Amino acid sequence: MAACLLVVLGSAVAVGVAGLSMALGALIAGMLLAETEYRRQIEVTIEPFKGLLVGVFLVSIGMSIDLARILQQPLAILGAAIGLVAAKAAIVAMVGRAFRAGGTASTQAGLLLGPGSEFSFVILAAGLAAGVLDQTTADFALIVAALTMAALPALERLGVRLERRAAAVAPDPALMLPGDLEDAPRVIIAGYGRVGQLVADMLDVHAIAWLATDTDVEVVARARRAGRQVFLGDASQPAYLDRCGLENARALVVTMDRPAAVEAVVDAARVRRADLTIVARARDAQGAARLCARGATDAVPETIEASLLLAETLLVDVGVPMGHVIASIHDKRALLRDEIQARSGAAIEVQRPRRRRRLDGPGASVS
């Protein structure tokens, strides 16, 4: 800690003596320290000083605000503050929509990034020192930036209210599940995010009928516009699963990224059908074991599968024959699956026979 502070302060003083900005010297010291093998520990070491100095900086800015001027020009300052927040929020929201972040998320981001920031004060000080701004204009802009920053908590709460109101608005009836579905068996995909979309694409490759459900209105709307069989609803509700054709479903794939949501869907589906093949997404081996104990036929831990894929790619790239690589990866996957089943306890023993069941409908025989 002492060495870090010595380097930073010494560099700042040396550059200041040379007639340049002391901030430039501190920046140079930071760049030098960031190139050392101790950079991560340095970040942790100076974290308390960073918070302290930011606090001192903001207090000094607050002390420089002319409160009397706020009373002299309340309407002008209020109008400028509202204009600043509105303009920045609109720009951020449009950029968010352009990158398909969703209407609600884009609006919230705009409200959070709409106010001024600490960097505004640095720019104003630099402009004042360079003579680009006069003192009156700089003081006015300083007051506006400070007031918008002070309004940040209120803007955050406004964003939360807008999110709740958007969730409470009745969705388009066209997004809801229709009353009657074909009786043909199909695979149900619970969660149509990136994983669910990839699963649906692979089912299409093999000409297997599927139906997906998701709780995000915008995700469902985009999928429906693309002609996909995706419907709005909560798959953790047994009655909704019935509406999805769970009675005749060939299998259920649960792809949500929240473990609690995945467990809720597995519980609901297993209550409705004891013979249903359920494949669920898990974060790790422990999560997979919990899902198997709850009734999942198979649980795929994403961390393990990513590691196996990485190992497979590495072994092939370093020259190991493909056949040996596939065999070793298969054996390792089987070993890890046995460990997951062993962790899940007695409940998984009941599910093992169903793993080999043919997916030809509820009345299919066991192979």
C-alpha cells in the first residue's frame, strides 16, 4: 500500500514540478502499475482510497455550487436539468432499442444515464481553465449537472415503476396460448432464450415438432413475428403446462438460466406426468443433482459441458486422433453423470428407467 501511494504521489509531484498537470502524473503512474504482475492486488489495495477520494471530490463540487443562483434562476435551472435528462435518456433509449435491449430495459438505462456525471465536472473545469467557458456559464452548467445527479435515486425508482407497470399491462392476446392445440406429440421448451432457441433449431433439423413458452413479452413477440410456435406464459404453473399439451408431450426441455425457475418447472411437470422425459439446464454438478432428485430425467450442467467441449477442442488441436478424443470425452461424461446421479440420492434411482424410454408418446414401451 505504501509503495503504491509513493509511486502515484511521487509521479504526480514530479510531473507537477515539470509544469504539467499532476493528474497526468497520477495517470502515468496508474498505467505503469497496471502493467505489473501485481495489478489485481493493487486494485484491491487502493479501493478504499478510491472511494475516499471520490467522496472528497464530490464534496468539493457541492461546496462550489452557488445556492443563491438557484433561487435567482429556478425556472431556467429546472428547465435545463429536465432538458439534459430528457435528451440523454432519449438518446440512450434509442441506442438500446437499436441493439434490441427491449423497451423497458432501454428506458431504465436512459433514466440512469440521463443525469450528469463526475466527468461533467472535470470537463467544465478544463473548459473554464482553457477559457472556452466563462465563469457564469460554467457555474450554471455545474448547478444543472449537480442537480441531475442528486435526482438519480428518484429516476431509478421511476424506472422500477415503469417496469412494474409494463409487466402489469395485459399482453397482446395473440401472444397467449390458443385454446386448442393439435393432439400430435411434441417437445415443450420452457424458456426461449439463447439456449432454448438453439434447442428449437436442432429439433427443426430432425423434423421434431415443438412448442416453446417464455415469460418475456418482447421475446415472445419477436419469435411470433418470425413464425415460431412460442407463447407467453409461466411454465411453472401446472395448469399452463396442461394448456401446452403436456399430456401428449414427447418431452420437456427446461432452459431457463435461473435455478429456482428451472426447479419450479420440473416440480410442476413431474406432478402432472410421472412418465415424462424432462431434460433440464443446470449451472453446475450440484444443481444438476438437485434437479435429478426433484424428478428430472436428465440435468445438463453447463459448466461441465463447456469444460468437456473445451477439452475436446484442445485435444484435437494438439494432434490426438478424433476417435480417441470422442471416446475419452464420452467416458468422462458418463462418469460425471454417474456422480451426479449418485449425489441425487434415491430419487434419481426411480428416474433411471425412464432415461431409456422411447419418445413415441405417453403409451410407448420401455426399450
